[in-house]
Amino acid sequence: MATTTSKGLMNLALKAAGSSSINWYPGHMATAMRDIKERVKVVDLIIEVRDARVPISSANIELQEILRRKKHLIVLNKMDLANPNTSNRWSEYFEACKQDHVFVNAHSKESVKNMVRQVRTSLSEAIRKEQTLLTMVVGIPNVGKSVITNSVHRIARYNISVQEKLKKAEVGPLPGVTQQISAFKIGHTPSIYLLDTPGVLVPNISNIETGLKLALTGAFKDSVVGQERLARYLLGLLNSRRSSFHVKWKAEAEAKAFIEDPVAQLKFKKRQHQSDFKTEVRGVIASTLLDFVGNVEDEHDMEVLVDTQMKELRKLFQIPEEAGDTGWTKVSSKLLNLYRIGKLGAYTWDIVPEVAAQ
């Protein structure tokens, strides 16, 4: 896997960011950071939730000093949206760093149960000594902290004899939904409580690529960067990684071309007809890359390719020229939404440090 960013992609990144840094720091975040620093003193375990697609970029660097002083479990959520092979390499990396971690899909009951087992393992020493334990969930916005909290609390509720009304953490598709710390009981013997905290970013994200990856995964609002800029950067990422769906699309196209048997052709066409819209979108992106005669490492060539892909996607989305520049915003919104719900495939954008391969 490449360990450097191509000039073509870096050029897109700089144009997407529009400045030397990215800033989105609503007032409640400063208050939340102060509260976290104060309450962490009495916490037995910190559960740091990160996005499995960006295991390093989704770590809040201001929290790391606090985390080093406490028992700390990294929960890499949205594993279903990340490349499983790359996730395995990330797991090797964390093991080499002797860092407790677990990959999870917060919407999967079995996956959350596995995470709960890991939490209890991390608390095993404290469980033998204390009757009441306190855990705290921290992380940047929109990594799924509150969804995890609700899932854990729901599972724990069936294991706690005392019947209580199910209290839910607020969740939503946009960052910044949780704006204050809430407590939930997740264990009975011993009593274990979980604090759900607001997502907190650093005030200034100086690394442009880190900021754009966080924008792609929804850590802050698209308006901070701009949807069209962000969509173009996404296309640049897909092109520079020679993404797996390019290979798959090419294989399917070649199979279609070489099928000679009429019955087999009919079955293939029926299967193609049943394919949903995501396949057409992936096909447009893949075919334009495969037909491209330029060099994606080159700044100008990458821009030309992305321009072509945006135009082809606009045709596919049936957004008329009469819509003007607002049409590009619609194209971008549709593309970003397909990516974020996993319809374009599973990708991990952060590159595993060399220590994992040693």
C-alpha cells in the first residue's frame, strides 16, 4: 500500500480545503472538553470511539494526553464501512502498540456484545476490587458514541434484575447532536455506569488531508468545506487508490463481452437489470478511470479525470444543465450520501503505519 500522497490528490485536497486549515468548533465543545477533563479523574475506563475508516485521523489529539494516564479501550466503530483486510492490518498495528482495541458495528447486536465482553475484560482487575465502576465514552463527533451507548444499555438492561425505564442517548446523522454528558447504568454486579459525552474536535485541524477525511466521514458539517469540493476530493481518493470496485466493474464488463451462449447472456442481462442504482454509479466512476489515458499522479490530469467523472455522474443523476451551478451541488450531495451509507463499497482511508508490517 502506498505511504505517500500523490501530487494529483494533494492538489485536489488543497483546493477542497480552500485554506491552510479547517475549523469547526461550536461553543459546546469547549465546555464539553472541560467537563471531560474534570470527570475523567474518577473514571475506571475510558472508551474512545473512533471511525474504523480513519483509525488515526479520528483520534482527537487533545484527548490523547488524558487517555495515556487512564485505562483506555479504543472502539473502532462502523467496521462494516471499512475495508476488512485493512482493518486486520490495523488490528495488528494496535496489538504491536499494546493498545486494547475492538472493531464494532454499533447496529449489530452480536458485534456490540463482543465489545461489551472486551469492556469487561479491560475492567477485570477493577471488578475484583470495586463494587461501583465508572466508564466514559469519548471521541470526535459522529463516530457513533451515542449509538454504542444505547446499544450497550439495551443489552445490559436485560441482564439487570432491577427494571428501569430505558433512557436513550440522543443520536442523529449530523455531528453535534449530543451536547452534554449523560449517565447510563450498564452493569449490576458490580454496578457499572457509562458516561456518554459530546463529540469534541480540536479547534484547528492543521493537516488538510486529516480534515478532509473527517469531513468525508461526517465528523463536521459539509458546509465547512463545501459539498462540491468534498465530492471532488472523494473521487480523487477513489481514483488514487485504484479502488476495488474498479477491478470488479472491469471483470463484470469483460464477462459480459465474452458471454456467447444466448441463455447465459439472457441470465446475465437479467442480473444486470436487477442491479440497483449504486452499480451504475460505481460503473461510471470505474469506467472513466479505466478509459483515462492520463496520469492520476499528475495534478492537471487528476483534475481532468475528476471533471469528466462529475459530468458523467450529472448525466446519470439526470440533473439538467438548466440547473446551473446548483446542479453540481446536487450531484455532490447524492455522491457523498451513497458513499456514507456504504453503497460505493467499504474503504479505509488512513494508511497503516509501517510498524504493523514488521
